[in-house]
Amino acid sequence: MQGLIDFLSQGGYAFYVWSAFGMTFALLIAEALVLRRSRRTILQRVGRLARLRMQNVPPGEHR
Amino acid sequence: MLSVFLCVLNRDLTLALRRRTDVLTTLLFFVIVVSLFPLGVGSERELLRLLGPGVVWVAALLASMLALERLFAADYDDGTLEQLLLAGQPLSLLVLAKIVAHWLLTGLPLVIIAPLMAMQYALEATAIWVMMAALALGTPVLSLLGAIGAALTLGLRGGGILLSLLILPLYIPVLVYGAGAVSVSVIEIADTQPYFALLGAFLLGGLVLAPPAAAAALRISME
Amino acid sequence: MLEVDNLSCRRGDRTLFTALSFMLPASTLLHVRGRNGSGKTTLLRALCGLLRPDAGAIRWRGEPISELADDYNREILYFGHLNGIKADLTGQENLRVAATLDQDPLTDGAITDALAQIGLAGFEDLPTRMLSQGQKKRVALARLILSKAPLWILDEPFTALDTDAVALLERLIAGHVADGGAAVLTTHQEVSLTRGEIRRLELGAIGC
Amino acid sequence: MKINWFKYAAPTAFYPLAGRLVPVLAVAAAALVLFALYWGFFETPERLGGTNPQKEYYRIIFIHVPAAWMSMWLYLVLAAWSAVGLVFNTRLSFMMTNAVAPTGAIFTFLALWTGAFWGRPSWGTYWDWDPRLTSELILFFLYIGFMALHSAIDDSRRADRAAALLAIVGLVMLPIIYWSINCPDPNNCAALHQRSSLTDIESNILTAMLVMTLGFWLYSFAAAFARLRNIILLREQDSAWVRTMVDAAGAGGPANAGGGDALDANRRGVSA
């Protein structure tokens, strides 16, 4: 337990160390999530367009 | 070749002289920005002397950029830019002519009025001369670099703001050495020659590289 | 003279035309027709070299125009939707600039004559901003009289022209074609020639 | 490497390849980053330097330096693909520039952010007009400019080419900008400060830093390829192969669970 607290306090520089590391991994993970979500959105949209096309609706009207 | 260059130069100068307000707005903007600073930071002579070179240069940067938006825009709007692209003449040469005209109309007036601005900042005679020389060497570089940005942002919504975002970071070297030359001449009797050598090198490099780059950008934007 | 081979153009994500091929020999007028948005202007801009096609080749006297570049530009006269006329310059000055860019040493008299021929006698010293829309267009058309380019590329030249001017323009085109020139033209109206051949090209005939 | 790219120069061919690479790269990147974190926090000394040592906060070096390296490397990649695109007019190169730019901007921002949090305990200030930090800021502006210009232009071809030209202009200007910031007084340029070279650093610290760099590098590949796949999908959504692929994926790929809903609806719509 004490070891964990020591580790987290980083010799009293916890604020600087964790701000830097926290922002880094927050941003990298956020980027990965955004990429995944936008991929889904795009696939959904492409799928919807494909469906509309199959129903013989001119695609231009739904852009 | 020369006749084509002179023709475009002459055309742009004639056009500007028929619309004098455009030229005056740039100049006035410069004067106002420079004059606002002492009101903001206080009119202590030592402080002003310290700030002067930087303020004048930043104002020159902004003024030259403000005018850049119009460099190709008017020709783009009335279709004459298309005709320039199809003129069967080297586009770099035509672009250079337009840049030279632009500098004569926006850069040169700044050089000429700079002594007045320098007096507001209590600069001494040597510093004023250095400032004029530095502006004379540096502002053409601003026009050259800016032409690339103006060509890239041609006809875009909010092109002016985008242009400043793209171009201002590229102005840094000119700002650093332009203002540096004046600062050095204010503080002590130092050698300003290396500054002028660098500004001159920028100018030469810009003259060689910027017109083809701006011409390529124009072709991309006109597609 | 002009040869188009398997040309495709896209605008944004939309394909305007694919596999377009045609020949344009001397003394021929090509009349390009099609609905709005069928790519007429795009085709004409591609023919000028203003726009790089996505596929295919355009050759001028057997050589690709992308390689000829400025040499090709000197051989064409392009007339677009915009007049290409500076409103703050007079008709005389506008034509003088155009001629200098073509490296064509014209006398002032030739320019005045051209303006007179197009019905603008007495207007040559006025800034074109003071002219009417139709008159501005006429100033631009005066370039056709002065031009020596063998290929004319005209995008909707008849719009905003009165009947007199339309007749004059038709005469000019006919004269150009009869003299061995070639022309590409978009317009919704019918065109006729007294001499020379007319070819027609319908764009957007196949659904996109 | 180059030959491989050539074979996959068509978006159609590259899309599935990137799809196979992304998970592999992502897992490898995660493993390397976790290893580097472990090594950096548990196998390194608590002090850096001799007489006036930096305390625990020096550990920011494990992300600051790799992020700064990546920011510069990715700009080089961006400019290189821009040049390839402008010269050979290949669409995939332009897509690559767009795939790389946001990741590069993120790393640039991280280099600035971590630099600030390192600067505070070591220099006593969050921001200093240090040449390297300032250049990093300029690099950030260049990335932002690239993306802003690209998104301001509606026509994708003009956007690609204009932004590519800007990237190259930026690349030419960067050394000049860096130099002008580094040496604002040409009379006195000998005073350029030298930083300690890599060999002076303790080997455990160096290990963590280099492994982290490798992890970030693989992460950049994964993120860029994932984004590239999105860009390809968006730009080619009207083409036959995307439509067939979407249909095939709708037939029940577990990898596309999110897209599956719409695609199921799609099939129902057809049968109805």
C-alpha cells in the first residue's frame, strides 16, 4: 500500500508527472476511439446510401 | 519577356491608382496599429524605445498580410486571372510582376512612413535608418511568401483568416532579423551587417522560390 | 488539330464524363451541348489545360497539351463565363493588356477598329465599369477580332448579347472556321455556319 | 518497402491490407508502450544527472522526447507523401497525408504539453521561449494550417493539392524558422546551447525512452492506417468495390458490429 502511495506521489511531483502522462494517454486513446466511431458512422452512412439506391431513389437527393 | 512583365506591373499599378483607397487603407492600418501600442503599454520613453522595433515590424507584418487577400482575388473574380494563366507566358513571371506591384503599393509606403512611426517610439536617427533599410529588404519577402498563401486560399470562405493562419508562422525569420537589426542599433553600436546579409539572403531566396510556388498554387486553385 | 482520347473528368466525388473521344480537325466547329451540370464547362476548361483530367489525353497537333504547356496556351483563345475584363480599365487598355500578353504588337488603331467593329465606337476611353453588361461582353468579344489563335474555346458566348451582337459573333466564328481555324463552343441555341463543318457533341446523354 | 507500396498504390488494394495491419500494429504499439511505462517507472533511478539532479519529474522525458521526435518525423512523412502526390498525382499519397496530419498534430501538442509540465519543476516556468519549444509551437501551427486549409476547400482534389503544396513550403521554411529562433543574434551565434547527447543518458532511461518512441511510432502507423481506411471509404463510397464490400460486411462480419445494424436494416429493406 505504502509502495503504491509512494509510486503515485512520484517524490512530490505527482501533479507534473501525471498531468503529462495523463494527457498523453488520454489523447492517444481518445484518437483511437474517435477513429473507431467515425468508421462505424461512415459504414452506416454508406450502407444507408446503398439501401436507398436499391430502392431506386436517386442518390443525389439524399446527399 | 520584359514587356510582358512590365505590362502586368503597369496594369496592376494603374488599377491601384484608380482605386487609391485600397492603398491608403493598408497604410492607415499600419499607422493606427503602431500608434495604439503606446496607449496600451504607457508612454515611457525607455520602454517605447525597447518595444519600437518589434511593434513596427509586427504592424508591418499584419498590414502586408491584410493587403495580400486582394493580391489575386480581384483578378479571380472578374476572370482576368484565367486569362493570365492562359496567356502562354511563364506564369511565375506574371506572378512576380503582380508581387512587385503589390510591394510597391503596400510595402514601399510602409518603408517611407516608417521614420514617422519610429519618432513615436523615440528612436534615434541611426535606428531610423536601419529600420528603413530593414523594412526595404524585409517587406518584399513578406509579399513573396504571402503570395503563396494568397494563391492557396483563393476564393475560399474566410480566406483572409485562413491566410493569416498559414502565412504568419512563415514570417517569423523576417520578423526576428528585421526587428533584431533595429534593436541592435538602438542598444549599442553593434554590427548590423549580418542582419542585412540574412534579410538579403531571404529576399534572394524568396525571389527565386516564391514565384514558382505561388504559380503552382494558382494552378491548383484555378482547377 | 485537336484530338481528345478517352477523357474522363470528375468534379468532387461525381464523375461528369468518362471515355470521351473526339477529333477536331481544322475548319471545324464543335458544338458541345448538354444539360446544366453535364460537364460542359469542365470539358472546356480541360481542353484549355486549366483543369487536369482524371484520365485520358488531349493532344494538339499530335502532342499532349500538358507537355506543350505555354506553347499550347499561345495557340488558344479561351472565353469563359467571366468576361476577363478589368472594370477599372478602359476597353482600349483591356485589349492592350490582352494583346501584350499574347505578345502581339498591335497598333492603337487596330484596337480602336476592333472596338468600332463590335459596336463600341466612342466608348474605348471609358472605364468598362461605366458600360452595360452587354457592352462589357462586347469588349471581351473584341478579343476574337484581334486574336490570331487557331483554336477558339468559347463557353456560352451568346448569353447576355443582343441580336445584333449574336449575329456578329456568329459571323466572327464562321470567319474563323472558314480561315482554317477550329472552335469549340457551348451554347443552348442552334448555330449555323456558311462554310466549314459543324460537329455536335452531346454530354450527359448517358445517365451518371 | 517502396516496392510494396507501389503494388498497393491503389486505394482498392491498400484498404484490406491496412485493415489487416491496424490490429497487429495497435497491439504491438500497446505492448511496447506498456513495457516502456513499466521500465520507465520501475527500472530507472529516481534522479537524473549528477551535481544538480532532476528529481522524479524527469520521467516526463519518456513521453516528451518520443512525442517531439514523432511530431517532427510525422511532418517529414506528411511532406514526403505530399511531394509524391504532387509529382506522381497518386490519390493514395494525398489520402496518406490526411491520415498522418491529425496524429502528427496530436504528438506536437503532446510535446508542448509535456514540455510545459516538465519545464515548471525544472525551469520554474510552464513556458519559456526556448528555441526547441518555440519551434515545436510553430510546427503545431503548420499542422493546424495544413488541416485548416484542407478542410476549407470543398473540392477534394484542390484541397489535396493545395494542402500538399503548403506542407512542402512549410518543410522548406521550418529549418529557416528554427534557425532564426535559435540564433536571433547572428553576431553571437557561437552561444548556441548544446544539449546532452544520447550517450550521456543512463542506459535504463535510454531504454524506456527508445522503446516508448518505437511504441509511439507503431501507434502512429496504426492510427494513420485506421484513418486512411476511413478516408478511402468516404472518398470511394460511390465506387462498386465499396458497395460490394459493405454488402459483404453486412452478411455478418463480427468486426463490423456497429455497421451491422444499418446493414441488417438494409437487407430487410430490400426483402420488404
